Amino acid sequence: MVLRHRVRAVVEARWFQSAVIAVILVNAFVLGVETSPRWVDRYGETLHLVDMCVLAVFVVELALRLYAHRGNFFRDPWSCFDLAIVLIALLPASGPFAVLRVLRVLRVLRLISVVPTLRHVVAGLLKALPGMASIALLVALLLYVAAVMATKLFRAIAPDHFGDLWVSLFTLFQIMTGDGWSGIAKAVMEEQPAAWIFFVGYILVSTFIALNLFIAVAVEALEHEDDEEKERRQVGQEEILAELRELRAEVALLRSRGD
């Protein structure tokens, strides 16, 4: 029992977390260097050794956390995330499984679970998913309506871009991303000068309004996450204060009995 408390103190210590972050950064650097054939030919064995050492550190760190937290380890989503990434890295990477070597880069994502600020941002974005799904449905509806209109208006002028509904959907999605929309618009406007009204209106609605809606939902979710974090801290402080009051009351009671 004493050993488990000591192990928990170690894995929750700031220096231990900093060491894990350093190992993750080293792993990211090694994975980046391995993309260069010249460096692999020169330092391939060293890079492989470093990669194996990093994986060993991750396995030992997870084993310590499992021993320290036992069943509570699996109640933490971030701990399960770390476990899944390390298990993927332990899969065989030879023969028909050679393609799985690419998945080693997922170990870099462990930085999200180790750095509290990154965990906070990801948690906020996950909570924003329901709202973003509604906005995505709205954008899809807008895209469909615009595609039907564009197909009927510009099919004869630009069949390569608006020949049928599916081609129009792809073209309008391309315009939504801002990729080469001016060339498409100018080609249509050569035949229909008033077509700029459609393109400008579509870009304003689909790009600027939709993007701002996504940002607004994400910011609201992050603010809500901040409020919940403050509430958790306040509850924790109140619990500590309550325990201190109980201890003081017990000490005062013991002193009164002693007198």
C-alpha cells in the first residue's frame, strides 16, 4: 500500500510529467528524421535504437500508472487514449503488418494527454461537436440548394463544373474552400455577367457566416469548459476547507478532554 502511494506520487509529480513530455518530443523528432532517406542510411540503427527506447519508456510509464491507479486508470478517458496508442505501437511491424509502422507517429499525439492546456482545448472541442454537427447540417443543406441552383443556371455554360448535381456539389465545395473559385466564376461570367451575384452571395454565406458559426460554437464550448474547471476547483477547495474544519474541531475536542 505504501509502495503504491509512492508510485502514485512519482507518476503525478511535475518532474515526471516533464520527462514524459521530453520523451514525446524526442520521439516526434526521430519520426521526422526517419522520413529522410539520407539520414536513415547514415543513422538508421541509432534511430531504431532510440525509437525502441522511447517505446520502452512509454510501456514502463503506463505500467507505473496502472499500478498506481488500478481500476481508476480505465475511468480516465485520457489514460485509455494513452493505452490505445501504446498498444498500437506494440503491434508487429513486419511482413504483412509493415504498413502499421506508419501508425507509430500516433505516439506524438500523447502530447495532448500530457499537457493540461491541450487537454482543455480538446475537451472543449469535443463538447462542441453536437453544436458543430447542427452547423454542418445547415452547411450541407445550403450546399445542396446552391448546387441545384447552379446546375440549372450554369449547366449549358460550364458543363465541366456544373454539368450535373454531383459535379456541382464538388465544384461548390471547392469554391467554399477558396480553391480557384475566381477562375470558375470568370469562366461563367464571360457568358452571364450577372453570375457574380450568385458566386459572391454563395461565398459570403457559405464561407464567412458558416466559419464564424463554427468559431462561435467552439469558443462557447471552451468558455463552458473554463467555467466547469473553475467550479471543480472551487468544489475541491471547499472540500479541503471542510476537512480542515473537521480536523480543527477534533483537535479542539481532544484538547478539551485533556484539560
